[in-house]
Amino acid sequence: MSTLLVVHHSPTRSVRALTDAVLAGAGDDALEGVAVREVLALEASATDVLAADGIVLGTSANFGYMSGALKHFFDSTFLEIGGSLDAGGAAGTSTSTGGDGARRIPFGLYVHGRYDTEGAVRSVLAIAGALPWRQSADVLSVLGDVGERDEAAAYELGGTIAALTTA
């Protein structure tokens, strides 16, 4: 059985609605052989990530950046989960296949903001690009109130990444 890890910081009803939809999509009855694990960003560990076959990240956009909780997740796990640094100590471009020759795991991202999500998306993708992950779906970026279309897109994101964990 494969494992999809959903790491998120959902401090508002809007982000929580997207998280719930991602989890519902990942747990769709049509998907077989996938265990879905939800872990809060402040509680997620390198062990959680290393045991996963795919990952979905969720965050609010705060002051043009990802949430502090998701940043803490990256800060506390980055090197242990295969992160690559460039000569200046910044996130490099990962050429790793996962350390043991395994494939790069699929990941997806959803971000909610009131006015802007660009900085949050950019910062998460920069860090994720230095990990042995491959972006396997378009980023779901939602501004303002979360509607049915947004929840449907989040459901699709969860289902897509879950399905790719078994591929």
C-alpha cells in the first residue's frame, strides 16, 4: 500500500475547507491501495516524509510568504529528507532520486490568500525544487472566499497526487 502525506497549516475556515477537500479527493473510493495521512505542519517530521510515496502541501499566504508553520516544517526536515543546497547555502536544484535510487515522489500544493498568493507559491516551489520531489499537478492558488469550484479543484488535487503514489 502506498502512502500520501498531506502536510498543512489550516488556520482559517478557507484553508481548512481546501484541506478537507484535498483529503476527500485523496480518499476517494475509486482509489485503491493508498493510505492518506494528514499531519499538521508543526508536527510533521522527516520520518513522516521519508515514509511517504507522495505529498500534498497546504498553506495560507501570509505577508507574501508561506505560513510560518510550513516554513518550520521545511526548516526542521530539509536536509534529512534529501534537500540540496547550493554553494551559497541556499536551496539548490535537487538532482537526487530520493537517496536510495528511488523515483522522485509526486507532490502538489494548495495556497489560500486574501489578496495575493504569488510570494507563498514562489517560496514553497523554490524549496520543493531542492527536494527529491516532482511537481505533479498545477498549484491550486485561491484568493478570497473559497467556493465550490475551488473545493472541486482541491478534491481533484488530492485525488491526482494520491493516484500518482501508486504509479
